[in-house]
Amino acid sequence: MPVFPSGEWMDAFCAQLASQPEAGRVADAIAGTYRFVIQPAGRLDDQHVYQVTIASGVNGSPHVTWSIDDGAAPTLELTADYERWRQLISGTLDVPLAIILGRLRVRGDLGRITSHAADARPLLDALRAVDTRWLA
């Protein structure tokens, strides 16, 4: 069970996203780079920044990879503290309310993502599907 946040956790997330039933269609609709910024809070002392790149693949299978942030402008950036990420991953965060209250900050091509909201749903499903161990 991978610890969040870590490279091992990001590997598991990418595998979950690539294995979603509609992964190929989703990759076509929301291809791009997504930056996850995890701010220190609770047991997390340092900021962690990861980039997930989603691209159309071969034979309908998407290409999903992650890397450490390279500073390039992402398609979409999600920023929250560790505790909010924990709520997001466990499915207990009310995402629209968290955005309104500034607890989850979203930057980037919101119009494109909003127009493909149904296609973006597998991103949340993949987050929740990773069997996660939290910092103790």
C-alpha cells in the first residue's frame, strides 16, 4: 500500500487512471499535464509537487505518466494542503464547496476541463481507487 504523497503512490494512481474502463476516450478528451501541489499540513512537513501527463496511446490505451514538477505551465493545477488532499482521495471532500472556500485551488484551462466534466470524472475515480496509506 503506497504512502501519500510519494512516487510509489503516483505510480499507483497512473496505473489506476490508465485502467479505467473509459480511459482511452478520457485521454482523448482531457489530454494534457495536470499538476498536483500538496501543501504542508498535519504530518506533512514539506511541499510536494507532481505532474501527471495524460496522452492518447496506441490501440485505445492511454499513456499516463508522472514526473516531478518541471515548471512548465500545466493544463490544470490542483493545490491543497495535505489534509484536503486526504479528504479528496478518500472521497469525503465536497469539491465545489472546497473550491468556493479556497480550500482547493484550481488554475489552468478551466473552460476545457469544465466542458469535459464527465470525462474528468475518472480522474477522481482513479484517486479514490488507490489503496492509500497516510502519514502516521
